[in-house]
Amino acid sequence: MNEEMNRIDDEIARLFSERMKLAENGALDPAEERAALARAADIVGPPLERDMKILFTTMFGMAKAKRRAARCGEAPLVEAIRKAASSGREFPTKAVVACPGTEGSYAQIATSEMFEIPTILFFSGFESVFEAVEKGLCPYGILPIENSAAGSVAQVYDLMVKHRFHIVRSVRTKIDHVLLGRRGTRLEDVREVASHPHALTQCGEFLKAHPKMKPVPGANTAVVAKELASSGTTDRAVIASRACAELYGLDILAEGIADAAYNYTRFICISRQMEITKDASKFGIMLSLPHKPGSLSGIIAKFAAVGVNLTKLESRPIPGMDFEFRFTFEFESTPTNPDVLALLSELSQDPEIEHFTFLGAYA
């Protein structure tokens, strides 16, 4: 049995090699590809038709990629990555950083974790942070991208499409939600609880256990805490960080209110220019694909072929396009991995990928 399987495997490998060499000299047009699939379907029969289609479609895609690489050469993107990675750059210890919210926000805490001596400029929203970096007002900006309990921050992913930037770092920050009220506020008197929508989601069980408390979405956890401190109300509370209690003179009315004890938010640091530090170990790319069967699986297969571990795949609908999506990939690799650079070169020059954006290589 094993000898027979080995013989067949060897024959498949030999025929594949011959097929790829022939493909270098000429491409099949769509009609010829369909004819080839039909012939193969007749040979294998109904039980294996679908598997055969996956195999042949993958082979056709590989052949196209090789012809494209031979014709176009290495993509300018790869040269830019090599240049940035060869600088031996270390992540700065101090910088001017754009941060959403105000003092005591989790974004501010993440900024202080990422930079030893940050000069923080606070902005009212996520888009303002993108704009501050894009326009050169701040060399760096901090943005939340996902939470272990509430999932991805959709607004940030949607804004990625509108702005030019590069991810240069990411950090996971422990989220420790507490319920805060003005001095003299009693837990049983609270009728409204304000916070960022993600924080409200992360504390859903606590709010469910206190049905008299109406959740009120706010712009930022620290912003609503600051607003509460300057108000005169004692029937309103906020969900925010423990640091906000001391900062704004608020009482902690309840602790440990998050649904999950393991609660982290991942923040990214963005810059206008491509910066790759010598400890970079992850890549991020964004692309949109043709709205047809197999488009996404074909891309995922390419990552698997070069032994890359995909750590995140995010899809967001494209505005104005029915049922079409833009995908964000994050994967583990170093900027010197030749197989990954070759894959990026291929993807960035693939005419079937409608929009390709390199987000960055980072630690």
C-alpha cells in the first residue's frame, strides 16, 4: 500500500513540475481553464469533483503568480520593507503621541506602557487621531483595535480605509473596569451608567444584575468620568478605569464588574511613515477580493503554503457595495523572511486583488 501511494505521489510531483514549466510559456484563458476543469471533472467523477476543482484552481493561481512575478519583477513594496527593516531601528522611548479621550483613559494607560516618556496630546475621537498623524501634527498615534471580550473595534477598522498610516507597534493592556460615582452616591440610587459602548458590553452581566441602571453610551470611559465629576448628580455613575477615581475625585461604587476576569484590549501605535523596528514579528495587510467563490480561501492557502500563522482575519463591508468585503490580515513573520516577502510582492501586484494596503511590520 505505502509503495503504491509513494509511486503515485512521485508521479503527481513529476507531472506538477512539468505542468508549471509549460505554464511559464503561456497562460490559459478563462475558457480554456473551464474546459480543463470540465475534463478533470469527467475523469474523477462526482464524488471528487469539488476537491478536484480546488486542486486545479489552486494550480492555475500558482501558475499565474509565477508568470506575473517573472514579468513584473519584485514589487516596490518589498524594496521599501527591506530598506525600513535594515535600519536597525529601535522603538523610541519618548515621543509626541496622539491619544483618544482624556487623562485616565485606557488609551492613555496603553500609551504610557508603550512609551517611557510620552508627551500626550488628547483628541476627541479615533478619526482625529488618524488625522493628527496623517497631517504630521503628531509622529505617533494610539488606537484600540480589539478587546478579548467585546471583539474588534469596528470604527477603527472602518477608518483604516480612509487614512494613510503604518502600524509600528502594538500592546495588550489589562482592562480593570470599576463603577464610579460622585462622592456620596449610593449604588442603590444609580439610575444611569455611562461609558464607551465596548465597556458597557464588557460589563453586560453586571448591568443585567442591576436592571434599574440604564446604560448610556459615551465617547470615552475617561471623558464620561470627567464629565460626571463636574456634574451635580448622584443618581448617575460611569464605568471607567480605577485611575479615574483618583484623577477626578470619584468614589468606587463596585469593583470587578467586567464579565471576564481575563479582559485585555490591544492597542496599535501608528505613524505616517513606514517604520520597522529590529524586533518586528508581525505583519498587517488589508485587501479586497473579487466577489466570487474561492477568493478568500485562495489567499489563505497562499499563507499556509509559506508556513505563515494567521493570527487575525477581520472582514468589514465595503460601503456602497452589496455583500462585498474588505479583509484585514495579521500574521506572524519577520521582515527578512524571503517567502513572506515574495508573497507580499505577489499579492501587491495581483490584478485580481482590487485594493491592497500594507499596514506595517511591527512587534
